[in-house]
Amino acid sequence: MTEVRRILVKYGGAAIAEPELRRRLMADLLPLHRAGHRLVVVHGGGPQMTAVAKQMGIEPIFRGGRRVTDAAMLSVVQMVLAGRVNTDLMASALAVGLPALATCAASAGFVTAVKRPPRVVPGWPEPVDFGLVADIERVNPAPLEALWSAGLVPMMSSLVADADGQLLNLNADTLVRSIALAVPLTDLVYVADVPGVFGDLNDPASHLPKIAADEIGGLIASGSVKGGMIAKLDEIGQVVRATGLTAWIVGRDQPAPVSSVVSNGPGLRTAVDA
């Protein structure tokens, strides 16, 4: 009997901005679903949120690759992340025959959270008050298990809420880490703009097919990792150390980026191990 795999896929916002690419990425998941594997998709929407904020006259603020979210930016996050991006992804999935359900991490009490206190983050020297940004208190696997039992594929944005119903923004990679700590997974795949990690961003030949979590700090300090990739690799390092999973970073333009990773097929990618 074929092992039923539990596969969490993280799509960055830029990776799902283009309709044709979005449709191709959803088609890549279809054979995995048809084979009986259980899939959950967590998505970002950073580039889309930044673009809409600027159109509205709101200047985005970042610290260590992480977004600061005041009340005005939270409205943008709601409109873009749980609105446009989430439903666009669902529609692309439905178009290829994948039974997707658009949702957010707060739905059905899947995730409960609290407002994040000021903290120091990699890439920024002083404690940062991120505003209406969450730290996760608890992940309740029951809603996800129910959706899987119903044969559905959740498309999940990273909006969460506190006990009083206040919506809070959350970095999607932080949500991935929290899910992986609460839900037994077999596969963790990050589909990004670039096919993995590089020793030198300007040298394609410096691609690193495998790194250890303990090497991440050195890559950040060397300048090889910049911008939003700082937060991503920091979160990935935490999750692989805590769970023992291998996390795969694969480029959005790779043929069948998720299914090829799960099946150990050919392709350019980086494995992050504990």
C-alpha cells in the first residue's frame, strides 16, 4: 500500500502573481492529490501587499525582512492576502481540477495568536515593535484533519486572530513553522522566486544543493542572504531543528517543483537539514 504523505507547500507571493504560472503550479499538485496524498498550501502575498499599499499612499516599513503592520497596513493585508491572492489561488486550483478551499489560518480556530511584543530579529540590531503582528499561541490540527478527511486541499493565508477576535498579520513562513510543529508532516516544500540558496547571489554556479540549519546565520552575516530571504531562512532553520524534517527550497520556474521534490525527481533546489 502506498504511503499517504502529508505535504505542506509554501508559495511566496511573487511565485503566484502570474495567472499562467499559478495555474501551472496548481496542476503540479493535482497528481499528488489524486494519488491520495494530503496537501495544504500556505501562501504569502508580500509583493501584492506592497504594491496596493503604495497605490493607497501607504509606505511599507520593513525590519530585518519582516513587515511592520499598523492599522492602515492591516487593512491592506486583509484586502490583498485573504481577498485577492487567496481567492485567485483557489480559482486557479479549481480550474485544473484540484478541490481547493480558500481559507485563512484563523478560520475554525485553527490558529490562535497574541500580538507580538517588541523583539530583536536577525538583520536588525534593535528590538522592533511590529504593530498588529502575531505570535502564535496554539495550532489546533482538528480543522485541517477535517478538511483532509473531506478530500479538500486548503489554500491558507496567514491572517490569524487573538482571543478577542482582533485580526493580526503573520509572516507566512512563521505560520508554516507553527503548522509543522503541530501537525505530523512528511514533506515541507517552499516554492520561491529562486531555485534555492546561493553562496554568491551574482553567480549561478554557487548554488548550494544542501545546507545545515546551523549554517544559516553565517550565510546571512556574509550577505549571501538578503531581504525577505533572511526571515525565510531563519524560520526554515527553526522548523528543521525542531521537527527533524528536511525543508526543500525550489524555484517557481522549475518543472513540477513540488511533485519532483516529493518523488526525488531531477531539478535544481536546496535541501535544509537540521
